[in-house]
Amino acid sequence: QVQLVESGGGLVQPGGSLRLSCAASGRIFMINDMGWYRQAPGKQRELVARIFTGGSSNYADSVKGRFTISRDIAKNTAYLQMNSLKPEDTAVYYCNAEIRSTWFASASDYWGQGTQVTVSS
């Protein structure tokens, strides 16, 4: 079975930086897209950033210029570099990947368990 495991979350002061990692493992034929989403208490899950097969990426307006998504295809891993963090960035961050398990199967979405990011002084 495919698994996504996030790491790198924690407590950071406003203006600080944090780097999240998401490693995919299991039966993987290929990974199409990978992305990061977040959910704060009482709010719906929202897109933070997503990187596509061609290397292009999308960002939420609230994080543009501060966050950078990247990936290492050989390692089946995506990263989220977060700079100039603000208290409103506090949330559980989830990794998502669109993965084909075999050459004859269509892609399916997989989610990690989430990692807590807290921005506070």
C-alpha cells in the first residue's frame, strides 16, 4: 500500500522558517503531482502549494513569496520551505500525491497523516 509520511513540523517564532518533507513509499509506478494542504481549527482544508509533473507550481495567495514547494523525483519526496512565518500559518499541514500504482491503473489521491506547524512567540 502507498504511504505518505510528513516530517519537519514544530514550533517556530513569527518571522522564522521551517522545512517540511513528504516521503512516498509502497507500490508506486509513478507520481504525477504532489502538494501541501493545511487545516486550522474550525476551518476547512485549503491548498497551500502544489507542484506538477512539468515542474510548474501553484500557491495560495496568502503564502506567495514566502513558501516554496519542490520535489526530488528519484526519492519520491516533496518539500515545503516556509519562510517569514506568521501566526496565521498555524495549522496541521498535510501532504497529498496523485499516484499510479501500476502502468494500467489510473491515478489515485493519497494523503499523509499531517504534521503540526505552530507559529507563536
